[in-house]
Amino acid sequence: MTYRVAVVGATGYTGLELIRLLRQHPNVQIDTLCSSTYQGQPVASVFPHLKGLQNFLPFDPDNPPLVDLLFLAVHHGQSHAYMPSLLKKGIKVIDLSADFRLKDLAQYEEFYTPHRSPSLIEKAVYGLPEFYKSDIQKTQLCANPGCYATSVILGLKPLASVIKGPVVVDAKSGVSGAGRIPKESTSFCEVSGSFSAYATGHHRHLPEMQQETGLSLFFSPHLLPMNRGILSSIYLNEDIDPKVLESCFKKAYQDQPFIDLYGQQPISTKYVTGSNKVALGWQCFNGKTVIFVALDNLIKGASGQAIQNMNLMLGLPETMGLTQDAFWI
């Protein structure tokens, strides 16, 4: 069976990755691509490598494309205005923004914008398949996690019952995590040859991490002069037995197709770039424990995870269309 899907916000980096991955999916047909910036223009006139696709269309949430599933790859603060109409139409929706990730309305409004559909927050399922697979299979509204949040939650959630002390997260991301809209801070001359911290202690993915792990975290993200990838180093001020770490992670991820455990072997973003894989390792020394998690922020951190969730919501094999290996160079 072939399922028809639409991508709203198809010209951002996550939208483009969705198009690329969906075109390789054996059971999906791209029905509609929506863009407010390029509406009416042929897709190939904007992105010459995407041949054979129709024009970009405007998006009207009151008259949405009648598809089996719709991806909302729009800015934070837009999805919650669209959602009531989409759900009334019976369309399954995967929201790649933060609008339905947080269960605490006050936290959402502190970090983002006033919420226009608070009554739908409880209806949404947090789209991390490694922990919520059965709920995702049954939901109409999936809130796709943030990229930093995915890396940190996967590194910490299996250990929540054994962690006693404070947690410090030092995470580095490629520039694509800032989105495609030009900004001075992410222009070539500002980023090339530089390495910078930003939003330390108040990054908007922090409440998402704390919600899902139940832990109090101090989070400091950094920007690296590379296109894509995340490496999160999670510091615990306690000496956890490596055998306990291995047991916790194996118990959590032994049946999860996209989590690769590397034990005490060092890991790199090269292990996962261009794939939906997660590389996870750990080190213990001098009474300290460090968990390392690497993923591609545009794939497992965004569009690939959205397709993993789509597969579950449509009753397809979870790995369908997502078995690409990482590329090394």
C-alpha cells in the first residue's frame, strides 16, 4: 500500500531532509509540498537537484491537502494555530516544532510564545520511539523531539534510577541546527574558524530534557563550524560501575534498531552523519562518569526521527526508508 503525505515548511533544512528521505521510501508518495516563501514556484527552480516534483503550494490549515499524514516543519509558534483544524479533518500530523512537546503550558510559554491550542497538549505523544513506541502507533498527533533533547534523553533516561547527583550537559552542534533563514551569528565569516557557546543555562530544549528524564540538568550548547551533527557529553559527578552502565543501556536499547552502543570506545559524529543512527558510549574515571551521545541533528534529531514516527503511525516497519549507512566524508 502507498501512503500519501504532505510537507508543510518544505524549504527549510528539516523540510528538505524530509523530501530527500521520503523520495527513497518504498511505501510513500509525496502528494503536496507547501512553502510560504516559494509558493507557486516549481520545486526544481528553487532546488535543482529535486527533479520531478510539483510546484510549491500555499498552505491553508482550513483546507489542507487530503493526505494520510502531514508533516509540519514550520517555526515554533505556528503549529498550535493550525492543529485544531487539521485534527478535525482526521489527518495524522507529525509536528517538528516545539509546540506540543512540553506538557507544562507555563514552561512552553516561558521559552516560546503564548499557546493557542492548550487543550490539545495532552493529546500529543512525545515522538521518541525508543520509549513511546506503542503510544506513537496509536496517536493522531506526534510531537517530534528537539535535536539536542533527543541526544540527552537517550543518554540519560535509562540511567535515571541510578543517578544521584547533579548532571551537566556540554553539547556541540553543527550550524544547520540554527535553521536556513540567514542570520549574522551563523554566517560563514562569523562561524568559520570559530567555536562558541550560546544560551548556556537557558536553552529552550532544557525543559524538554528535564520533562523526559525527570532529572535536574545544567545545559550548555556550543556551535561548531560544521554543517551537521551533534555530540553531547553528559557529566555525572559520581562513579557508576561500567557494568551497571552497560546493563542499563542494553536493557533499554537491545531491541532498538537505531541505537549503537560503543561501550568505553570513543565515538564521533562521523559514525552517524547522514544516518538515523545514534552512537552512545561512556567513560568512568576518578569518581566521575561521562556519557557520550552522537547523532545527525537533521536526521535522528529531526527529519529521520519524524519518518521513524510516520512508519509507526502508519503501521509500517519502523526502519523502512531509514536504513542508510552514515557517510564518512
